Amino acid sequence: MDKILTFDEFEPRLWGVEFPKTISFEIKKGEQWAVLGENGSGKTMLLDMVSGKIGYRGGKLIYHFFDPENKPEGVKFGFDMVKRIAFESAYKMADYNNMYYQQRFNATENDFTPTVRDLLSEMDKVGDMDFRAELSSTLNLEPLMEKHLIMMSSGELRRFLIAATLLQRPKLLLIDNPFIGLDKGMKAELNAFFTRLADKGWQMLFAVPADAEVPDCVTHILPAKNLVYGPAYEVKDRAVSKEGLYSNKEIQIDQLPKTMMDEPSFDIVAKFTDINISYPSRTLFKDLNWTIKKGEKWSLSGQNGAGKSTLLSLLAADNPRAYSQNIILFDKKRGTGESIWDIKKHIGYISSEMHLFFREDQSCLKIVASGFYDTIGLFRKPKDEHNELALKWMKLFGIDNLANQSFLKVSGGEQRLILLCRTMVKNPDLLILDEPLHGLDLENKKRARKIIEKFAEQPDKTMIYVTHREEEIPSCVNHHFELLRLN
């Protein structure tokens, strides 16, 4: 059999969603496919169909590697032989419902979460030590083996996820946004690793929001727009591929919604003096010094695992180790009577790690409005003016049509836009953007950048922008801080 997967006039069944056309295409052995399209175009939905999360009311979805008369142990359906890599998958492996966002910074509580070694051993049902060694070497997993899951950076988490999924020997591997959270070096290594997997006969289906995110091993691209798929084309023909796939309208951001905030009454946003943070296995910071003044616009860079998230946690009042360090926040020495809410009221913050913990089934409007209360989710009735402002910000980002939809049911790129709205909704004194453009298509990246630049035009507003991609750093940034891995 030379086929892997066939959609034959497939008609999905999903409450509240109308698909304009049935879906028909087939993937053959040796082909590596990518679904390419804007945020909300249906890329993630297609992966949901292949992995059995979405049923159908008509047509067929055939897994050619599945023989119902000769099923492997533990396999009931074809989609049981399909595995998916998505950023949020890792915490589901480890009972993430019992974790909370700040837990990674509370060392005494992390002993109750599994290590990388524990989870990889649990995933490896075959016991092929040579294959495990190859994965460990290629993905640089050895330094992570004794790390607790919740302590890993987003880039480290991505590498672990790929290894854990491959150890389950799937017949088809689904990978959503493959390069999210990776520095340039690791992105290049992972890209080469996908090529080696393809050469060894692994079958992969990627979902990507932009042409630049397509791995080199991909042979066929399936365009997606407004829940319509195809026709597919070979990568060598991509010059004729994207006609009408992306919107190309002019984006004009004249002004931001007016938010009632007190004028900042401080001069120093943050001052770190001789900061030392270490764990049993490594030293993260040694005599670190950094001063951020009101109105400055900074970029923060560093390799995966260099400590960027930990440094920001000290700044955002999420890390209890701040009390033992010499830290000044908003002109006040840390630990002199201020509450975490006194600090957070000045801050708007988005990160990939934080994204994982928005798991309440709430409307997108409520998620945006939660930014006024500095909570992960909204657990009180918002004021009318907060709802009105939240809706204005959603309109600015072009996603006001999602206001009443469940946050958990929109695409990953749309979720990222919702969280960007939440971060900026109160026009904070300090805006912390940790990889804010991850998972966004070209138009939404352009729109988000213009909104961020408009925010930065306010002279008293301070910003810290974190990214592995220099080309994404806004032009307003004129200060740079780089973290180096100590060991």
C-alpha cells in the first residue's frame, strides 16, 4: 500500500461550525505535508480531524496503516496510531490540572512534578536504547534529564515533546507550529532532524501560519483559507501557490483605546543588583545587574534555558526568591510591605508558559477583561467600562468577532491574539512581551507590531521585548540586555 491517509469527500461534524466544502486529498508514503494558512483558517481543525478529535457526518477518512483485523495491542481505531505534538501537550502528560503558573518558581513544590527522565521512560514502550540515545543526542536532552517538567523553558519543552512523542512510534506525526519557542541554533538543528526523520521513513503533517515556518523536509503543501482546503501542490510549485491565500490589506493604527490609568509616579521600573539564583544542578544568575528606567524600551535575549523566564518572574512578582535578592521595583525595594498586586497593577505580561495555564472554559472577551484584574482567567463580574474597553482592544486586533466564543475552542494563533489584547488592555506602565508573535500569520504579525509600536510612542511607557528572532524586534527598542548560559 503506497498511501498513508485519504480524505474522501469528508464532511466534518463540529457544533456551530459550517465547512463550505467537503475535504478530499490523500497523502502517500514518503510525502511530508504542511497545512499553510492564516490564523483561524482551519489548520488546527484539520489536525483535530486526523487525530480523531472531530467526527464526521459524511464521507470517509481512511488510515491506510490501520488493519482492523490485525490491530496492535491497545489500538482500537486508526487515529490511535497518530500522535500529535502541541505545546500544551506536555503538561497533560503530567496531570497539569494540578499545577499552577507560579509553581515552577516555588522550588519546594516542584519535587512533586515528574522529571524528563521519568516521563521519557514511561513513554518508551519498546525499550530501544539506541533510538533513545539518538533522540537525546540530536535534541540535546541529556542536560534536561533531571529537570522537573514544570521547570523547563518553552524551547526545552518543545524538544522534550518531540522525543516523548517519537518514542511512541506513531505511524503519522502531527506537528503544530514546529519552531515555536526555539532559538536560531535549535531551530536549525530541529529542521535538520525533521529531514533525517523523513529520510528514515517517518510520516509527518505540519501546521504552519507562514511560508517561512515550513520545514525543509516538506514535499507538499495544503493551502487553508476560511475552512476550505486545497488543492494541494508540490513545494517546487510554491510560486503559484499562495494566490489569494493571505489577506494583503493595508493596516492603519491611528490610536489606542483610551484607558483610565494614573500617571506613573516612579522613575526606576526595576533595578537588579548582584542577583544570584542557583539550583542543585546549575547556577542561573551570578552577580547579575540590570537597571530599567521609566520610558525605556528594551529587548531581552538569550539561548533556550538561559534564564529569561526566571528573570521576568522576579520582575513580575511571580517568584518568591525576589525577597532574598536586592531588587527595586517601581522605586520600592522588594519586600518592604508591598503586595504582589501593588506590583502587578503596573504590568501587562504575556508569555508562552503563561498561555498554558489559561484553561478555564471562558469567553474570549472575559479573557481579555481579566487583564484589568491581573488574573489568569476572570473570576468576578467585570465592570461595564472594562468590557467596553476589552471589546475595543479586540476590534483593534481584528478579533472582535471572537468575543463570545470559548477561548479553548479558537485556534492557537487566535488565542495568542486574545492574550496580547489582555496584556495591553489596561495600557500598562510596563509591557512585557515574551515571544508575542509566536504562531501568528503574516498579517496578524504586521498588525500586532504596529499596535506595539503605537504603545511605545507613549514616552512614559516602558517595554521589555523578548524574542529569538532579531527581525521581530520593534524599531522603537533602543536598549538591549543579553543573558548568557553560565553552565
